[in-house]
Amino acid sequence: MARLSTTSGEYKYQYASEVDFDGIRLEVLTADDDVMFDVSGPVIGEMTVNTFGVEISAALLATAIMAARERGAASRK
């Protein structure tokens, strides 16, 4: 499984494939493999973040957004 690295540690992530979504959805996971938050990048429109009402480290969020942007750009080629 892929990992995001920040100064506060490493976090597992995956790209959701079981959702009906026109774009990409990156899910960052907890140590128990539950979804901590997701970053959605639609083909058309703004990228959004769903934290499920939980505070997330800005560094982790920025790292996840960069990974989602890279994947989104690669999928559009």
C-alpha cells in the first residue's frame, strides 16, 4: 500500500475504486485502515477534502493534496 510521509510520520493511502465518481478519490487511512479523510479531484471542478469533522494536520493534508493532483494529472493524459 502506498504511503504519504510528513514530519509527523507516515500514513497509508489508497485510491478509491468502488465509488461512482468522475475523477479520482484519494483516501488516507488510520492505523486501523479506516478512512481518516479523503481528497476528491473531479475531472471538472474544484478539488475537495472530506475530513468527516475531524481535525487533520496541515502538513498531512498538503501532502495528500499533492499526491491527488499528481494522480489526477496523470489520469488526464
